[in-house]
Amino acid sequence: MINFSGISCSSLLGRALRWPLRLIPDGAVVRVVQGPLRGKRWIAGSSNHGCWLGSYEAAKQGRMIEFVRPGMVCWDVGAHVGFYTLLFAELVGPGGRVFAFEPFPRNVDLLRRHVEMNGYGNVRIFPCALGAVDGEVGFDPAPDASMGRSRCRVRGRIPCLPQQRSKPRT
């Protein structure tokens, strides 16, 4: 597998290789070029071009391939637009399950589209974040849609945790 993502974008070669990628319209559906998701459908512009080039986080993909087996259950916490959700769905096969958690609505829409257009019936999407406590918090997206954080402030302090009970409820 050629790791296109491993070529620095600050090098002349990296800039030359990335220049033609600007010609691909955001929203175009393309096929993943290489790797375990080869041939799967991906929405260009939804994330890093490395996703559909098949080289996105190549070393991590390799580790997932080593550990994830058919029939397993995987959680993708902070699923973004679904690269690892698709990878897990492929690796666990129809006998396994993937639970994808993503709080940002734009990403949830793209995640759903990626799962549906590739026909994965073993994925369940939860449009929420996971945390250490039950409750609702706001979400602050970052300029890069792959980042963000929960908005949880009590008198200007973070984190906000519920008051501890002196004894459990019965």
C-alpha cells in the first residue's frame, strides 16, 4: 500500500501530489483506491483525501486489521464521518456489530450516508457523545469538522460533574 498521507504537504512532492485533488468537487462520490476498504464508496470533501486514497492513518489501519476479527463488537467513539466505522464494519463482517457515536450533526449526516451507500447493515449510529456522566451538554465544533469539544461549564469551571450522593438510590 502506498501511504500518500505520509508524504508531507509542506514538501514540494507533497504539494505536487495534492494539487490535482483540488479539482475533485466536494460531495463527489468516489471509490476507495486501496487498502481494506478498496472499492467502497466515499464522499470526497467529507474528510481527508487519504480516506478515499486508502492511506489515511495507514499504521492504525494495520493495527485494527491485526486485532479486529469477524463476529466482534466494535465501538467507534467520535466516529467523525465514518472511516473507522466502515473499516470495523468490513472487518467484523455481517456476524459482528459496530456502534458509532458522533455528536456533530454535519458529521452524523455524512456518517449515515457512508454507511448506507456501502450497504453495511451491521452498524448502529448514535448521534451523541459519550462521557463519564449522564446528562446533556452543548457541543462546540472546531474549524476542522474532525475536532470539537463538549461545552460544560459551571461557574466558569470545567469539568462539570454531578454532585455525589451520600448513599445509593433504592
